[in-house]
Amino acid sequence: MASLLEKLTAEGGGESVRFLNDIVAQLWPHINVAGCKMIKEIAEPMFKTMLPGPLASLHFTKLDLGHVPLELSNLLVTKTETDGIKLDLNVDWAGKCDIALDASMIPTVGVRGVALHGRLSVLLGPLTDIIPLIGAAQIAFVNPPVLKLDFTGAANVADSDMIDGAVRSVIMSIINSMLVLPNRLMIKLDATSDYFKTQIYPLGILRLTVEKASGFAEEKQSASKRFLSKITRASPDTYCNVSVGAETTWRTSTKNNTTNPSWNEVHDFVVTDMNQCITVDLMDHDVGSDDQIGLAVTTVKDILLTGGKQELSMVHKEQPIDGSVSLSCKFYHFAPDNSSFSASDHSGEGRLCGIATIMIAGVLGIPGRREELNPSVVVTWGEKHRFQTAMKTDAPGTDISNPSFDQSFRIPYSADMVSGGGQSFRIALMNKKDEVGSIDIPLSDVLSAPDMIVQNNFGVGGGAAVRASISLRGLTAADI
């Protein structure tokens, strides 16, 4: 087996994709119509739940993505370890849009331009010997893309920062939840393709240590801290917000009154792609609101290629500043081995010992009248982990009594979550808000299964069965 270092250095440069851009240009009028419909259906409900005050009533009165298509470049084609095909390519869009949003108590908000930049990953597989040869395409940005909006009207002159930040926040939440790793948009190319064979598991765990920050100037403090420092020589109260790709952000502790904070704090992040960005946002805690001191960025691949240690320079509002942040890390592969579940090296605050992946392919034999069925599946683990598939409705082309869901969920495990071994995965079939039936799959059953994977049509009562897969993976140290 190739070492981690060999895998990281094996990729070559990207290629031109002019033919793809020609296809996108021809398809753009249709992409415009389909994209506008999807944006309206997804964004407006999220405006209502995520935006404050009058902004919550924002809705589209005009939505046109314009005539400028997105552009693709720097294509890299590789083979996955599961014998699929992986395409990585840049996406750039300088859209000339005609978008209008209205809301109560505020003037009409217009958007005339959208700039979007990111690196897209497309997985094609499983590969078969039957046309169309590819079971499904799974699409995702490797990292949250860069998004900029060019507002017109009142939003361009009044409260522009508030409106821009609020609208972009909702749009990025939509993109991250659907189209940024580990989330993928799956399009089945072969209706008979087995959903369990489409799964691409995460690569492993990055155990990241934020060591220290130093050398940043006091003028990067908040205004109140700068004023106070003139009187008392007070220094900033510093902490870091750290993220890997679109994974949940982790915050270090706050080090008070210092321009040379030292943390040496450890946190584990699940890694799905070696090109995921590690972002360290150095902040100054202040009364009322916190202020950014500087931002440092690297990638999982880059820090591993430097031996697991880096001292990163910082920028503030896209301008370089004095100062640096020091990081170190170790990488662990996921493997069908549960020894890490009880190993002391993988216990403690912020550390993980493994991961569970639950895949819900579909349900068979749901009882009841078609017009009364709105099925979904709920997966729970303990009191803190609850996941629910989309709710299905009866529609042309949908077999509502035997619906497909094709959704997966994951549970990163800490040592305390698996201690004792008496826990169970609970899978429940729902009809609207009512539970039709359920089944408990003990953790011990999965641990003892071949390759620590259990796949079955799990009977939940009333003649219905949920087709599900549960996979467990522990950690093994990477061979660098």
C-alpha cells in the first residue's frame, strides 16, 4: 500500500476543459431556468427562519441568472480507491444577474452581479459493464466557495454590510448544506444502481494542534482595546476559530491580555478530501462584539507535506499583516478496526476514536393508503444525535409505498460515546409526525459483523422494512 506521502505527491497538473465550457454555454438557458426555480424554492423558506426582523420577509420578485455562463478550468482526473472516477476542476462565475428581492418595511433589494469561485469535486461511480456504465454522479465543492454579491438600489447605499452579510449567510448555508464536502449532491444516472455502492467514505481524522500566535501588531485590536491600551497598556484577549472545509468550527480557549498567546490545544476534524482548507481566524474578544485580528489558511495536504508543522502568515481584510499562527498535526486513516475505540491515545477532550456511517436507501412495504402517506426515516444514537431523511410525498414517478431516500448520515465517535458497548442505533419509520415502527441495532452487532458493516432490510413492524447500512471505522496512524 502506498504511503500517505506518495499519495499526496502523486497528483499532476490540471488540463483545459474548453469542450465542457462549450457544453455549459449551450445548456446555460436551461440551467438558468432550473437554477432559478431551485434557488427560489430553497432560499425563501430559509430567509424566513434565518434572517432577523424585516429581512425575514425577503422574497424574490425577479430572478434571472443572466446570459453569462459559469466557466470550468484546471481539470484533474484520478481513479478512486473504490474504482470510480474523480474529477476535480475550478468553477468561476462572473454572473450578470437581474435579481430583485422585496420585504416589508425595507426598500427593494437588487442584485446585478454574482462572483463565485471554488474547486469542484465530481465523483462518478460505481462503474458497471451496462449502459450508462456509471451508476451516479456526486457533486460537491471541496471547500466553501468564495461568494460576492453586487447590490443595487437601497442595499448599495444603506445598511449594505448588514444586507450583504445576511443574504450571503443564507446562500452560503444552503451551499454548504448541499454542495460542500462532506455533503454531496447525488444524481443517479442508472435508476437500478445500488445506493450502498455509491458511498465514498471520509479519508480519516486530522488531529490538529493550535500551538501559538505571535508578532501581530496592537493596531489590529478592536477600537475599544486600542483606546484602553493607551491608558493601561492592555493587550487583546485572543482566541482562534478553526475549521476544516465546511466541518463544524472549533473555538480555542481565550488567552487574556497578551499579544503572544500560547494554546497547545488539540481538536480532531474529519477529512473528506486532502485539499480541504484549514482556516484559523484569530479573534480579539471584546464587550459587545469580537473583532478579527488576522486570518491564516493552509490545506490538509500542504501541512502534511511539510511534516505536520506549519507557521502561517496572516491577513486582515485581504491585506497582509505582521504576525503568524503555529500549527502541528497528525493524520489517522479510517479502518475496519475497533482497537482505537478503547485506546488512551484517542480519548480526551476534542479527540475522536472513530466514525459511524448510516445509509438509508429506502423503505419497502409501507402500509396505508397512498394519499395518506408522507414517509421519512429517523436515525438516532443516544440523546444528542438525531437525523431525519427528507419526507416523501405521492407524486408521478414516486412509489410512495416503497420510496427511495438515498441519504447518509455520519456520527464521529468520541471515546465516551462507545464505552461499555451497550448502545444501539435506532431506525424509525415515520409517517408525517407519527412513528409507524422502529428497530434497534446494537453497537455490538455492528462491531462483530464482517468488516464492521451491517446491511439489511430491517423490519420495523406492520410489514414494512427499512433498507439500511451501518458501517463502523476506527483509526490507524498514517504511514508517512
